[in-house]
Amino acid sequence: MEAPVSLFNPLPIESWLPTKQKPLIISGPCSAESREQVLDTAQKLHSTGMVSAFRSGVWKPRTRPNSFEGHGEKALKWLTEVKNTYGFPVAVEVATPRHVEACLNEGTDILWIGARTSVNPFSVQELAEALKGVDIPVMIKNPLNPDLSLWMGVIERFYINGINKIAAVHRGFNTYEKSRYRNEPLWNIPIELKSNFPELPIICDPSHIAGTRSLLKDIAQQALLLDMNGLMIESHHLPEKALTDAAQQIRPEDLPKLINSLKIPLTNEENPCKELEFLRKKIDEFDYQLINTLAKRMQVVNEIAHLKADCKMTILQVKRWNQIIETRTQDGIEKGLHEKFLKNLLDLIHKESIELQSRIIK
């Protein structure tokens, strides 16, 4: 992967979105359906005292025509009323420069880039240029497909154009695998994003990952355990009658129950556990041993490659590899390791071995 933009240093999220409590909560309906719906939902969220920003879609990117696609600029005025009445900063999804212009004219506080827009670098570039010189926070949802480089590219395009109040939003990914989730969380991708951009705030959107209210707690808990900065949770005063994503929205009055059911983990800086550093040093030692062992294994692979070349043998020996997979996987399972992890690890080792031998046997 190409190196990220150098000196990437976005402002801390607390500097542009003060947190009423831990974790940070952004909430509101999937779509702004009517003035009454928006204001009633906002009033009930305000009464919880837990919400730091109010979100709602006014332009809805729908898969099929003739679906509810939002009320557009008319709905922006409802959100301004929410802001003036309840003091919420309001967040809106934008997908075109015209959307950006309308939001800036209306005084929208936070913009977010949706997953369908994040997949298109041309659209992203137009939006980033439309915001050049504008001091406004931008939240960037991951692209639909699980492509870390694409997600990083969106973030970089806005940062290069002067947006330093910036956050990523993890809303899950479209995959061909069938599972209980609407969008697969694929937690390794936001973890790697954080590794590349350590100062970047990441907010989890459990509503879009789950697709159903019953899974919100588990996803939200995992996000907090992975040190994400907050949660974006869709809420609607009458979710069963919602025009979009009815199954994943909760009632505002149910939000406190959900949040209070979560265990809020301590950060590394807050951690009182004195044994942690000792155990981390043990992990470091095992990692060095593991890397040393892998290096020695590849040295043997190198010797095997030269021998195969002398004997005019094929690189790939399927029978031998299947035997390795079977025996090593079984041995690992007996030692308490997961089968999927073992097979993924062995597959990586095998691919590296094949590439090494291919470079030698030509």
C-alpha cells in the first residue's frame, strides 16, 4: 500500500464536537421525512442528555427509482429548526457540490460523505474542491467495498483541500458472504486505517452494520473495545413507520437503555492494570521469535527451490501442501487456535513460499 499523506494531523474530535458523555453519540433518523418527525425525534433525543449531534439524510441515494429519495433543501430548514430549538449541531450527507452549497447556505454544521459516494474518486474530488477554504467538519463513511486504500484516499483528498476537522465512519462493507449482518463489519479494516492514521477519529455506525435493532448492542460494544471514538445510531420517533431503514432504527427513548448496557473500556492512558506492560513485553518476545522462525523457514524454502531447479521439478506440490494444511491445522486446533486463523496464516506462508521459489526457478 502507498504511504499515506505525510504529516496527516487532523484536529481532535473534541475540539469541533464536544462530547456530552462517553462514548460520543450522534443520533437521528435515517431520513428527514417531515418537520413533525424530525422535531419530535430531536426533542426526545435532547431529553436523554446523551446526544452530541443530530444526524439525518435529506438526499437519499436509493438503489431503485420511485423510492423515497428525501425532501432535499426543504428538509435542511427543518434541521436548522432542530439546531435553533435544541442546540444540536446537525449533520447531513452530501453527494454533489450542489448539496454542499445548499448545506453551507443553510448553516449545516457537519457534512458526511456516504458509502456510495466514497467509492467514486471523481465525485470525492469534486466535493473536496467544493469545500476548499471552508472551515467545516467532514465525516467520511467507508466505501461499500472493502478497500482500505480507497477509504484512505477519500480522507486524504479532503485533508489536502484544507479540511482538518475530519473523522472516519465505519459502517461495514458489502460482501458476497451471507451472514446475520446487513454489512460485514470486517473489523480488521478500520483497525488498519487507525494504524495508518493514528490521530484520525473513527466513529462506528452500528445501525448500518446491523440492519436490525437486535444486533446494535454487540456491534457497539465491539466498536468501543476497539477504541473507536463514538457511535452513530439511527433513531426515529416511530421506527416501524419509517420510510427508510425501518428495521435498524430505534426509538429515542430506547437509546439510554442501549448506551447504559455497554461496558465502557478504559483507554491505554487510563489503564490501571500494572501487569499489562509485563504481558506486552512477553508478546514482543514471542513476536520476535515468530519472525525469526519464519525467516529460518524461508531459508529452507530457498534451499528447496534450488533443489527443485536441479531436479527439474514443479514448484507446486499439491499433495505435499494438502498434507501440511491438514497436519498443521489439526495440531493448531489441539493447541487452542481457531481453524480459520490457521488456514489464513498457512495460506499466506504458502503464497510467500511459491513466490520465493518462482523467483529462483525460472
